[in-house]
Amino acid sequence: MSAEQTSTLPQYPEKATLEGRNKFLGLWFFLGGETALFATLFGTYLGLRNSTAGGPTAQELFSLPLVFIMTVILLVSSLTSVLAVMAMRRKDMKGIIRWFIVTVILGLSFLGLEIYEFYEYTHAGLRWSESAFASAFYTLLGTHGAHVAFGCGWITALIVRNFRRPLDTYNAPKFYLASLYWHFIDVVWVFIFSLVYLLGVI
Amino acid sequence: MATHTEQVSLNRKQRSGIWDWITTVDHKKVGILYFLAGFFFFLLAGLEAVIIRVQLIYPELNIVSAQTFNELITMHGTTMIFLAAMPIFLGLMNCIVPLQIGARDVAFPFMNALGLWLFIFGGLLLNLSWFLGGAPDAGWTAYAPLSTDYSGTSGMDFYVLGLQIAGFGTLMGGINFLVTIINMRAPGMSFMRMPMFSWATFVTSALILFAFPPLTIGFFLLMFDRFFGSNFFVADAGGNVIIWEHIFWIFGHPEVYILILPAFGILSEVIPTFSRKRLFGYSAMVFATALIAFLGFMVWAHHMFTTGLGPVANSIFAVATMTIAIPTGVKIFNWLFTMWGGQIRFPTANLWAVAFIPSFLIGGMTGVMLSVAPADYHYHDTYFVVAHFHYVIVGGSVFGIFAGMYFWWPRIFGKMLNETLGKWHFWTFFVGFHLTFFPQHFLGLMGMPRRVFTFLEGQQLELGNFISSIGSFLMTIGSIILIINIIMTQAKKEVAEYDPWDGRTLDWAIPIPTPVYNFAQLPLVKGLDPLWVEKMNGNNKMTPAEPLDDIHMPNSSILPFVMSLCFFIASFGFIYDVLIVAILGIAGFFFCMLLRSLIDDHGYYIKKEELAPVVDEGGKA
Amino acid sequence: MVEENKELINSKLTLEEEIEYKSEMKLQLISFVMMIILTIIAFVAVASDFISPLFKALFVLVMAGIQFVFQLYVFMHLGQKNHEFPTIAIWTGFVVALLCIVSLAALIW
């Protein structure tokens, strides 16, 4: 049966059904809304970035090497989810699962580093309620971190569910959507490391 | 879907009663629930308004205390906007739009139901505040620090969480409609053949999509400040309250277009139907709708003229605001030209639609007055503003809702509302509305500030306030007549006939009551006003675009209800500082999401033998 | 048709698909390398002492903008066909985002 299903699978299985196309479009609109959501956080952060109220400032705290490592980790995870989608082009379910497992591992290590970073900053005196700058910083980074965590959970659920199943038009959109979402998280991180960290230390 | 046919149950699970309603994913039932819940909140907020007007009927009354008055105005505004007007529109959209575009369902039936229950539980949470230590009292705009440091009750906690939950629901509804309209139009239904109400839904949904996320963040910031000691709006720690004003109005101004565009859409359906003419300037109407939405995002700071943005920003936002009058004027003229030379009938639906035009026009003109920044320093925070936005929201949105209600009642509920009672409802409410709000213009110009719980004698404010209160009683009578009408209509057995208004669009090409699958065969759309096109060609029904076949339907699910309940419970955890409850509630929500992800749901098929035979209903051409 | 099916059962692609796959893969890998390079350049520019702060800020923003476009149009396939509405969604979101950021960051006091 699995061979038969693979044989009838179109080149773009994620967009073969109306349900798949609906999900595809729905996720893109959701990402459009997320853009406005993150922009509000960015705006709030940029508005409050100098409101340190005597607490530690961005320049005193930010450590670029750590941020660079985090950036590279997230960028590589973006590539691995691309490779998963490329495996989908080959109807290679094993490849999809394999690359998404790597993506989740990278996502989790990113989260680990972020938690470590927050821990360090808190001990350096930047507590959450220290200043408006602290609140805005943790909220922006925390919202992004929550998105990463949600993405890890999402992809893990997909992997567990489809571990021993063939690729078909029902689960292909799910994988494709997860990869789109993951790229979007990376896009947000690009602006975080640029607008928060790099502009913060200039 | 072929690969999964074997896993799909072919038998429809029969459910009945209340279980059917709380698990439904049928857009028609979801729409009815939206409508009923919205109507309940409409009556509730109306009651609050009457108490406000009773308090203000004579100077220096003390029927309610100043604190209660603050709670009343806050809850009146919040409930009317978030829990009454928007859900009623969402209800009409749910019931009508899939039919108008020739779809069997919406794109995301499950998410649609989730949006509904989130709205209902959010609304319940907000209104429970009355019994749990006092309602929100910082005005519907919740300006910080009034809403953080100086709030007298725990009501603002309910405000933040209740509206947050309801807002998630609205956002889901918006995405659902965008995708439905893009992906699921019937064969031949191009964008430029789409009925105006569907267009309005499309544009409104786009506004929801981009306006609600900033509000979500705004509520989070306010919530963090109130619950977790963050400093976004705490000036001592470097916080900035103007950020709240910006966030609120970046959402808030598109919100007023979310409230009025669907009413525009309803008018563009009702007026052509009862003029027996196609809508004048259809493409201009589409363009005007899109332009209003675009400009609606560029003008939020006109709510902040007196905050002190400075002359340059004030001028830019003033000019941008004035330009909105242009596309709106296009619409007004097009409705008038549609009526011109038509065979006009005046059932109640059309009375509301025609009454909309001058009423809304007055609201629009005071809007242009308010957009003049230097003059706004005089009008700001007076009853002039109150009169302005009630003319727009009652004379616009509510009149539009009533027009749509009388028009689509047979479509949604299968019965005709009583016309005699309808006309009583119209005249009492219409006269009452103008009596209530017209004098408020002058009260405002004479200097009466809004949101005051009483006024002094001998300042020439007595007459205006007295007339205004009498008008509100007349509106109450009108609303009571409407309720009687609804009860009487639903109590009678007589079902509405097919195509009762001699309709023009696809939503009238379906038997009454609407079958669960909407269209046994998807119709082939041959032009704007597709049913009218067929009627002009001597056909009584639509030309089918496909052979009769099995129809795929989504399974109903209890998960949307449970997920919303989880958020509802979590909110109490936050408000009463029992963190474990909050965590359990949110965990429960994500667990339900996980279930939804792990359990395959392929829906079921209605076999073609089960479909109601397509009979010739004998439409009048 | 029969031949095609036989090939598909072996989960192989047709020649056309194979070529498309290869070029797509190349594009993805190249853009990944480009993004890594852009990131390094941005970090190095900020870390260096020879550039004026204003220029650094502008430079970082431009780098971020290029990466944004790469992610959207290469990794997320925004440029491919049937992406008209996603394009509208994202760029409208971007415009709203600019409004939010500019007003919240600059129109406060």
C-alpha cells in the first residue's frame, strides 16, 4: 500500500488537496499577523531601550560571541528544515524525519543557550522588574523563545505521529507548514540580533 | 483525498440537543451561536447604557455612584464593541459568506468553532467581573496608568484577560474568512463577481489580521504590568504610557473600520435587492472598501491630537483622516444612485438601510470636523465626540446589523420576521436614536465633558440631557419590540418560502432551511449577481458546475469548547494569583492542541443518495 | 504513463524533476552560505573600531533586510507561483510593522 501511495503522490504533495492549500494560505496569513505582533514588541523595545532607570544597560550586558553562536545555530536549523522539505520533493519520508530531528535538536540547544543567557543577565543585575528596558528586553526575547519552544513541540509531535508512516497528502502539508513556521522564527531572530544586540552595543 | 477514503467513516454520526451545539463545526450553526451570544451582549450593554442615561436625566442625581458609573461606561463601550457588534457581524459573515461565494464550508471549520468559543468564554469572563469585586473602570481605552495604578477594582484584570481571549478568537475568525474567500469560491466566481458583503468580509478580515496582533501585545504588556511587576507603563522605572496609547489606537482605529465595513457590505446587498437594480458602481465600491481599509491604518494618531504629538505629526494625521471621507463619499453616492430609478420597496430591512445613509452621513461629517487638529483641542473628550461615534456606530453599524437581520433572518433561521412589529421597531428605535444623540453634539460644544457621572444645575445642560435620556428610553422600547418580534417569529411554525425577497446572489439560490452541505452541486457563476443572471435567462435555479457526488464534511469536535474552557480557567488562576491553576489551564489548552495534531481527522462523506433531491422551487423571476 | 509509474515506485524523479531538484538544492545551499556570510559581516562590522556608529547602524539594518529577503524568497519559496496572497500578506504585515516600529520607537517622548 505504501508503494502505491508513493506512486500516486504528486510532486508537491503539500498543495495537492484543498485542505493542504487552505492550511498553506492560512499559515502565511498567520505569519503576516505575527509580523505585526513582533513589530509591536520591537517598537516597544526600541522605545524603551534607553530607559534603564539606573539598572544595567544593553552595552554593559550583551555578549556578542554568545549571540553569534545562537544566530548560527538557528540559521543552521533553518537550513535543516529546508533539507527536510527537499527530502519531501524526493518523497523520502526517512529524510524528512531525519532532518526535522536535527532541527528540533538545534532548536532545543538554542533555547538552552537563551536560558543560560537570561540566567547570566539576571545575575548581572538585569532582573525582569529592574527597569522598563529589562521588561521590554525579556518580553521580546521571551516571546521569540516561546515561539521556538512551540515550534520544537510542534515538530516533535509531527515526528512522533508520522515516524512509521508513509508520506501522503494528509501529512505532507503538516510538515511543510512546520518548516515555514520555523523559517519565520529565524526571520524574527535576524531582526532580534540586528536591532537588539548589534544596535545595542553600537 | 483518494488515499484516505478507506479510513473515512461514511456514516454521519447523529447527535442531538445541546451536545450538537457545543461540538458543532458547521459554519451556519457557529454563525447562529455568534449571533445569539452577540445579541445577548448587545442587550446587556444596552441595559448599561440606559442606566447611564437614567443617572444623567437630571443634574446632580445619585442613582449610581461615581465608581459604578465608571464601571458602567467602561463595560458599555467594551461590551458593545468587542462582544456585541463584532460577534454579530462575525455571525452574519459565518452564516452568509460561504453561501454567497458558493462554498460548502469554511476553510477551517475547527478553528472557526474555536474562535467562537474563545469569544464566548472571553465575554463571560469579562462580564463575571460584575459579581467578583467590580467591573473594569478605566474606560474602554484603558489608558495607562489609569488602568494600572489607579484602577479601583480588580476589574481591569478581567478586562485584560477577557478581551485577550476574545481577541484570539476574532483573529482566528479573520484568518478563516480570508482563506475561505480566496480558496473556496465556486467555479466562475471571480473576485470581481463576488457580492459586496463577501468583499467587505474579506477586507474586514484583513484588518482583523493586522490590527489584532498589536492589541494582543498591548494586552500582554498591560497584563505583565498588573500581574508580574514589569515596568512598561511605570514612569518611575523608565516606562512610557504613550506606548499604550499608540498600541491601543494602532489597533483601535482599524477596529472602527472592522465595525463599519461589514455594515457597508450589508447595505450594498440590501439596497440593490429592494431597488431591483444592480449595485451602481460595483468596482468603485470594491476599490473604496479597500482604500478605506488602507487609509484606516494610517490615521490612528488622530485619537491622540491632544497628547502632544506636535504640529507636524498632527497635520499629517489630520490630512490622512480627511482623505477617508473621499472613498466613504463614493459609497454614499453609489447607494443613492442604486436607488435612483429603481423599483424601490420598503420592507423593514430596506428601511434600516435607507435610514443608515443620513444617520451615518452625520457621523461622518462630525468625523471630518474632529479631524481638524486645532478644532479637536476644543472637541476632545466632550460629548461632541460621544455624539460622533454613536452616530457612526449606532447609526452605521447597528442600523446595518438590523438591516442584515431582517434581510437574512429567513436565510439563517428559516422564518420571516414580522413586518408590522419590524416597522414599530424601526420607528421607535430610529427616532429614539436621533433624540438621544443629536442633542449630545450641542452638549459637547457647550463644554460637557464625557465620562462625568453627573453635571451641575444652571449650566444650560439640563434640556439636552433630558431629551437625550428620553430618546434612550424610546430606543429601549424599540429593542423590546425587536425581542418580542424574534420570540413570536421563532414560536410560529410557518417556514419562509424559497427566495422571499427576490434575491440576486447565491445565498438565495438554496432551499430554506439550508441543508448542512449548502449546495448539493456547486453552482456555475456566470456574472455579478449570479442568481439574477439566471433569472434573467429564464432559469429558476443555478446551473450546476459538477455532477452529483458524495460530499466531504468535517467531523464535529468538543475540543474547541474544552480549549476555550481551559483558557477561561487559567484566567482565574492569574486573577486570583493561584499560579498552579493558571499553569494547568494553559497546559490543558496545549494538550488539546496536541490531541488535535495526533488524532487524524478525515471527516466523513454524505453519500449522494442521501442528498435532498434538487427540486424546482419555483423561484419568481 | 506506465514507465513513469514504474520510476515513481522506485521513488525516483523524472528527469525534469531531477534537474529542478538539483538546481533548487544548489540555490538553497548557496543562499545559506550567503546568509552565514552576511551575518559574519554584520557582527564583524559592529565589533570593529574603524566605522562610525551611524554607518554601523545603517549597515546592520541593510544586512538584516537582505537576510529577510533571502529567508522569504529562497527558504520560504515566496517567489514561486501560487504565492501571490502570501506575498501580499507578508508585505502588508511588513508595512504595518514599519508603522508600529517607527511610531512606538520615535513618536514617543
